[in-house]
Amino acid sequence: MCLSIPSQIISIDENNYAIVDTLGVRRGVSLDLVSDSVEVGDYVLIHVGFAMQKINTQQAKESLKIYKQIVDEIGEEEVFTHFSKE
């Protein structure tokens, strides 16, 4: 099973490469596969180093709220263990 957690764009450079924040973790991703126009502050879904899709802010915030509830309820270590088995 593959989960894609909404990530917020922090910056975009001249090579269409973005720094995004995913639940407090920053990483670099390519924006080359996103068909929509994106800006700093937008949310995207990421897979293996590429942003795949822009999602609206309300949908992203609702998803992040649910992820945080899951982590709070079962613990961060169990979440990692559970999803790494699938």
C-alpha cells in the first residue's frame, strides 16, 4: 500500500524543482510531472521524488488532520511498522 501525504510547497527554483514540507520534514521534489500551475504555498501529492498532482488546500488540510489523528492514536513508530509491512 502506498500513501501519499499532502506536502506544501516552500520554494520553487528556476529548474522547476521545489522544496516541500511533509508533516514537518522538508525534501526536494521535481514539479515536472504536475500538469497544473503550482505556486509557493500550494499542496501537492508526491511519489518517489516527483510531485504528481496538485490538491486544493482544504482537501490537503483535511487529509493532514486525519494523518495526525492516526499518529496520535496509534503512535508514530506503529504507523511506520504497520505501513512498511504492506
